[in-house]
Amino acid sequence: MDQPALASLTFTAAEVEWIAAHPVVRVGLDPSWPPFSSVDARGNCVGIDVDLLKRLGRQLGITFECSTRGSWEEVYAAAQRGEFDVLAGTASTPEREKDFIFTEPYFRFPVVIVTRTDEPLLWSVLDLGGRKLVGVRGYAPTSEMQRRYPDLVVDLVDTVEQAMNRVADGEADAFVSNLPNVSFVAKTHGLTNLKIAGVLPESFDLRYAVRLDAPILRSLLDRAIRRLSEAERQAIVHPWIRVDYAKVIRWDIVWKTALGILLVFGTVIGAVVYHNRRLARELQARIRLQHQLEETGDALMRLNEEKTELLQMAAHDLRGPLTGIQLVMDASLRMNAVPQGEALRMVDEQVHRMTTLLGNLLDADALEHGRREFVCEPIEPAAMLRAAVASILPMADHKAIRLDTNAVPATMPPVQADATALRQILDNLLSNALKYSPRERTVTLAMEQRNGAVRLEVRDQGPGVAPHETERIFVKYARGTARPTGGEKSTGLGLSIVRQLATAMNGRVWCEHRPGEGGYFALVIPLAGLPTPSIAGPNAETKPG
């Protein structure tokens, strides 16, 4: 029986317009992930995710059209190609965040270790060393375990059922996944020789993965999720777990046994637990207050150190060009040691260095305090990139560096961006690549359209960025271990400004460590057509125009 109609949400003008333009949203589901999603005998998608989407759809006035592919990997690849607007039951990982934006969690479950009943209890993943592990290909718990514990060897299969059958048959020793999923499969497939041997401290958060070009849809889903009470969430989950568990377990016997045990131990420890919890709450309150005081002190100390570093850097970096100008002028005017034309070129170079430094300092201050104004409008990115390349050719010629633009199309769809900010980002990325490239090398540029956005890649043949520095170099005043190859100066501000400008335009910029391939930077800017109006400051909320 259908649930009664839910109270409607209040929508903004931009949300009403978006819903009217997208009455049907395509959702991709895992075909073999019960009880969350699976395909029944008639080929229909069923499960907890399907029921939840129906409820959210009634709140939002949207029809969520659920479908799937042959495997989770095929579903995910189809979403990357834009064949789905949303992926359900998806965990957020750094790799996936390059292709999608994620909602807040709509369900949260513990992550457990499944073994045969004759295996001992396991207290952590480290206890799995030396055992044969099995994992589901493309699943977040499997990928996270491989990333955090690279010494563990994991055999990959396509479904949870295959993984648990391998453990039950003795072909593998352990499997790591979320509790409802493994419990459902074990009980509905009669795998009575399996047990939960350990619970990991991590939780498995189910989120919706939304296309990069649909931030309004992500916002709508978040609001609908927040409206769900705990009772409503349980009402969606309970029928699936209750009905399927009943097929293989006599719950009357289980509950009577559990109740007797709870009565015996509950009477003894109830008062102790209550007293300990009250003391723990008081202790936690005091610890939180102490941490807040320590964090405030640390923040003040960091601000003072940052101010001192700024003054020292400005004094040092400005003194060099000023001294250079003075020496050139003395040599030209008094001793005629430098021809006038060459002297003016050298003075112009030093003045350009000072202007760049002062501009970076002012930009960093304006962005930090929200004084930078952004007016986003449709801009043809390939044309702007060619203009940036043309302006930086003298610097490239000076180091005999070739700028390879063969992978940049003649034209691209317009992006929604602030023209000044986008040009500043391109200039910074190009000059950074030249600065860290040795002489007579190549800087390669590539541009393509992907998932409702334009992606620019800048690759050089320099020393590259160390893996532990790929995020640090975007922090204000931070500098990596690599040094410019032609004696150029680095203030540690350029990439910090690039990151803030890209964020202000709903874009993203990042660096990747690619051993033996030099530096790699990527920029993603959404295509025009989204409601992205004037924005003030890097952290300002996008509002309908």
C-alpha cells in the first residue's frame, strides 16, 4: 500500500524552475546489492533504495526513474558517461568526488568482518594479516581497505553473494562489508556457517552521487533527507529486513533467549552504566571546553605566525627587485655599462616581479575577507586558453619550452565563469608549469567536455609534486620541495589563489602525483546554463539570479 502524501517542502524560484525542467530524474542502482537494491523476477528494481526514492520523490514532486546495468561497475561507468543523473547507495571517496557531488548520508551502518564460525574473533583489520580476503570489485569498503592497508591481498569478485559463498566454502577466510547487507545475504541464502567476527570503527555512509552540473538536485535531496525522521527511516528499512530474516530464523526463540540474557545482565549493570554515563558526559563537556580553549589559542598563534611570515616574505621579495633596479640604473646612468634598451628591459622585469607579488598579496587578502566580487557569465574556455598561451609565449621562448595545444579543440561549449578570475587561473597554471619545467622541454595542454563541465589538464616535464604535497601546495604561503628551474621566485600564494577562485565559480582544481611524468594539474568548470549568478567571496552561497 502506498504511503500517505508527505508534507511538501518550500522551494526557491530557482528550485521550482529546475524541478519543472527535470520532472524525471534517472537513478542508477546496483543490480545485486540486497536489501538495498536488486532486480526481481520480473526485471523490476526493488529494495530499500527504491522505497526511499519513492518517498523523497513525493516530497520533491520529482519522479525518480530507477534502472540498472549488468554490474555495479557498469552502472558507475554509465553514470560517468552521463546516462544517469544520480547514483543511489554510494559511498563518497576522493576518487569518486572527481566525477560527482555527494549528498549528506541518508543511512549509516557499521562495517563488519565476516568469517566462518570456526574462526576466532577479530579486533581490527590488522588481525586479517596472513588470511585470504575477498572483496567486491568497485565497492567503497573494498577500495578503502586496499588504500589504507596495501599489504593485504584481496581477491575481487562481482557481488556480495559470491564473496560470502567463497568464505562459506573455505575458498577465502574473511570479507568486509556493511552489516545489513551481509546479514541479509547470509540469512536469505542459508549461510549458517558464517558469523560477524569483528566490527570496525569506521561507518558505512550511504549517499546519493549527483552529476557535477546538478548542484540544485543535490541541495533538494539534502533537504528532503533532513526532513526524514528516524521513525520514517526505520519504517522503510524494517519491512525488508524483517520479512527476509523471518525466512531462515525462528525469531520467537531468538527473542525469548535474548530477553532472558538481557534481564539477568541488565539488572546488574543498569545502575552502574547510568552513573558512568553521567560522569562521562561531565568529563566530555570539560574536555570539549579545554579543546575549544586550546584551538582558540592555536588559531591566534597561527595568525600571528602568518602575519610575521607575510611581513618577512614581502620585505625579502620586494628588496630583491628594488636592489636590482638600483644596480641597473647605476650601471646605465653613471657608468654606461648597460645599454639603455637593455636597462629598461631589466627594470621592466623587476617591476613586473613586484607588481605580481603585490597583486597576489592583495588578491589573497580580498578573497580571505570576501571582498572579491565575481560576476559569472558564459565564456568560451578554449579561446581564453589560447589568449593565455599567447601572452605567456615570451616566457616559454626564454626557456625554449614548447607549449603543446594539440589536445585543445578549436571551440568548446561556454562555461559559467568570471572572465577575470578564469584568466587569472589559466595564467597561474601556465606560468607555474613553465616555472618548474627544465629548458627545452614540453608543457602539454588538454581540454575536453565531461559530465556537464569542461576539464583542462596542464602537464609539464619537471620534477612533479611529491604525493604528500599534492594538497599542501594549495595552502596559503606553502611551498613544495620542488624548486623553479630558472631561478624564478615562488611566494606560495599563486596556487592558493587558484584554488579559491575555482571554488568561488563552483569549479575544482587539484594536483596529482604521477611518478616519472612531471607535474599534473586539472581544472574543472561547470558548463553555462546553470543558475550561477554573481557571487561574493570564495565561500559565498550560490543564489538564483
